[in-house]
Amino acid sequence: MLENEAKRKGMTLTYTGNGKGKTTAAVGIAVRAAGRGMKVRMIQFIKSPERTYGEKLALAKLGIEVLPMGVGFTWLKTPEEHRQALQSAWAEAKQTAMSGEYDVVIWDEIHNALAIDRFPIDDVLSLEEVLQTIRNRPSHVHLVLTGRQAHEDVKAASDLVSVIEPEKHYYEEGVQAIRGLEF
């Protein structure tokens, strides 16, 4: 494909795996795109608006909207609270991608959301609808999808898949989440 053609075709990038750095990679793309005058929006599927995240603070300074629409870890809230949050997040994520208003749309932790098996989610966040949205979005829109346990069908629909795996992590030594590094 010629470089000019690649510039016009929206790419789907998946960052997955158990290692640290998936959201960080997406934030890097957001910064790079904003630097090139592109319009960027991030929808966060698991992170809650009740907490403050460093990426949201930093990206706001660049004019990039970050929408944390989750309710946190699956074991902290009821299944119905999670289902409602996922339904709202998916509606926003799909609308954002399909609007054509944004050049880069980030679905942060979508893979985590799709992998939930503690309660049913397919009626509020369907894998097939996610795949249809990836395939049918406006042709210029780049999608960046993050989270652990990316579904094989989503990986197959992606133009780039990076699997980030840990070799060593300070969590193993009992170090808790560090402000500025994890949140």
C-alpha cells in the first residue's frame, strides 16, 4: 500500500497482554495524533469517573477528552452496575467511532470488558457488534483498543496487535500502585 493510501485508511491497533503499558501506548498515540492536529477521544470501559487518572489530566491539557465510564473492578460493584456502565460506555464508544468526527478513537480496556465472564454482558456489549463497528466505521478513523485478554476475532480484525507481557514487575515484591506510574 502506498503511504498516501495508508494515511487515508483508518487502522485498528490492539494492545493486549498481562504486562504494563497498554493504556500508556494508547496515550502515546493520542499525544502523537494531537501533535499532528488530529482530533482524539478516549472512552474508558472499566475506569470510573469517581477516580482521577493521570492520563485524563494530561490529555485534557492537550484538548483530548477522556471519558471514564466504568465502575471499577468487577468484584467491587454489582453485576447490574457493571452491565449498565458497559452499556453506556459501548453506546458512547460506538457513536464516537461511527460519527466520523474523530480521527483517533481509543477504547481503553475494551478487551477486559469483552472478557468478563462473572456475569452475562453479551446483551449490553456484544462481540459481534464490536466487530461490526470495527469493520463499518468511517474509513479515516483509527481505532486503538487496549486491555488484557483480547478476543481472537478482535485480534484478527486488527491491523496491528502488540502483546505486552511482563518479565519482571515490582508488584511481585509487594509494591502497591504508584501515583504517576499506574494512575
